[in-house]
Amino acid sequence: MSISLNLAITKKVKPPRALYPGFSLGHPMGRSHDKDIQLQVLREALGLLEMDLEPGEVVIKSY
């Protein structure tokens, strides 16, 4: 399971499960001290473990 910051690279690497939250480099979980968003990202990333995804398929979210 991966939380990606670069969609193009993630699509080339094809991890079994990947979440692309759309945040900038260095901030995979969002802004510092924004616990609500960070928890949401973490829960959605862990939720990928229950999804039947093809290798290389990336779940794209916007926060």
C-alpha cells in the first residue's frame, strides 16, 4: 500500500495498492497539525486493503 505524491511515477511503478491524495511533495498526509485530514487520508489508505484493485490502479482523492 502506497500514499503517492507523484502520480506519473506511481503509474509506472504499479504498486499493488496506491492512494494519490494530491498533496505537494513532502506532505503525503496534508498540512501539519491538520489531524482531521491526516486521519481521513490514513483511513482511506488503509481502506485500500479491502478493495479489489488491479496492480497499478491508483485511487485518486481530493481533500
